[in-house]
Amino acid sequence: MVARPARKLRGQAMVEYSAVMFALAMGGGVGIIIILPSLMNALDRYLAGIYFMLNLAIP
């Protein structure tokens, strides 16, 4: 059975799409791993500030 050109092109497009999606997923995963600790640190400081302000009024 001879593969038709359209089927061959469709297969190539699927391979390229899969490669691009894999690269984007890996980049996004690495970005989240790098940025998440700084976001958690900022949230920790924000919540500590709110806790400090709420407890400030109590003598």
C-alpha cells in the first residue's frame, strides 16, 4: 500500500504539532518550578503583613 501525499503531510503536521506542544509543556513546567517559590514567598510576606496589622489593635 502506497501512502498518499496528503496522509504523509498530515502525519508530518501531527509530528510537528506534538513536538511544539511538548516543548511548550516542558518550558511551562520549568517556568512554574522556577517562579513558584518566589510567588509563595510573596504570599507569605503578604499574609504575615495582614496578620501583623490585625493583631496590632489588640493591647
